[in-house]
Amino acid sequence: MVALFVIIMILVLIPFWAIFIATFQDGNMIVRYGLNLGIDLSQASLENWVMLFTDSGQYFTWFFNSVFVTVVQVVLTLLISAFVAYGFAMYDFRFKNTLFVAVLLIMSVPFEMMMLPLYIQINDMGLQDTYTAVILPFLAAAVTIMFFRQYLRGIPKDIVEAGRIDGVSEYGIFFRLVLPLMKPAFAAMAILNGMSSWNNFLWPLLALRSADKYTLPIGLNTLLTPYGNNYDLLLVGSVFSLLPIFVLFIAFQRFFIEGMTAGAVKG
């Protein structure tokens, strides 16, 4: 079994290694010979990396646009989804199960089916070419709500009742008693939602029009044109764009496995 996972890991890392090696090669060489796993040290140079930090045009504008959108979207998505999930898990109200089934049904609807209605709605609201248009449709994420609800069902309701007996407000119970217990679940969903937001291409492409507002996936795509392809910046920029995802995972890895396991078995 260990050998199987080692083989899978190698197969997954091979494309990353090929792209990383390509960042030290001239773009014309890549066009001529394609990506490969070997490197000729006599032809290797750091010119592409120097160009990234000195003459990359709008690359870092796109990069920090993506950082801003990802941070805001992840924070708001986790908070709003946690509120919704807390209601489903800790309160009894009319049509509770019916509404939760509706949340589950939303998970089965492909985003491509919702793009046109969302696009029309964003235009009608006057939000075209704004980050609000990029972030707003995904704040109540069905997958995150479902995950949080399953996790919260494993937390005894006696905690909530004890808080009420002590005179703690409903918001106080959530933020002071329940939220600290949800750290593993928050860590798991922060990673998954962060990756989704960081790599999101299709919806920002529809919602944004100004080049200075582009997120990184859109900006990198503009480097490929019918008149010429800037592979030098494209490859080194793609490798550098992996850094925030690595930082996000390292920051939350301590809770990630615990959160994914607990969310899968509780309830």
C-alpha cells in the first residue's frame, strides 16, 4: 500500500517538476523542445525569475488582486456558512429538513447552469466589473454548510443550553463556546475554499472587465495570444502562484486531517 501511494505521489509531482525546471529555461527553447524532466545546467539561468520581480508588468497587480479576493471570500464564506450550519444543527424550526435538502440539491447543480442567471443578476444590480460581483455569489457555499452542519451535530447541545442558563446571548454562545470547537472544521474548509477561490477562472472572467482588476488566472491567460506567447513569464508566474496555497496548507495542516475526519464521521 505504501508503495502504491509513493507511485501516485511521484506521478502527481512529475508535472510540477517539469514546470519548475522550465522556469530556468528560455521561452524559445520551451517552444522548440517542449517541457521535459531534465535540465541542461549550461543553458539554465535565473533570468525568468529576475524578470518576474523586475519587469513583469501587471503580474503582481493580478497576484495581490487574487490574494484580496481569496482572503475576503474565504473569511466571509466560513463565517456565513458557519452561521447557516449552526442554525441547521442546533435549532429546531419549521421546514428545517426541507431547507437542508434544498442545500444538498444545490450541490448537484453544475455552476455552468447558473452562470447566465448570475451574470444577468449581477448586471441588474450594477455590480459588473467589481470584486463584489466575484465574491458575492459564493458566500453561502452549499458544500461548506453541509460539512459544518455535520461537524456541529457531533457537538453536544448541552453546551448551548449551559450557555443560555448562564445568561450568554445567542451570538455569545456561537462566538465564545461553539466557534473555538470548530477550529478543525474551519481549517479544512479554509484550505478547500481558498484553493477554489484562488484557482477560480471562469466566473471572474465573466464578472471583470478592467485589466487592473484581473485575478491571477485571468492575467496569466492574457499572456497567451494569437500574436505571441510569453512562456517565460507564464511558467515562472504559474510556479510563484503556488506559494499562497502552500502557505495556506502549512498554516492549517495541524487541523486539516482532524477536521476532515471529524466532519466525515460525526452526525
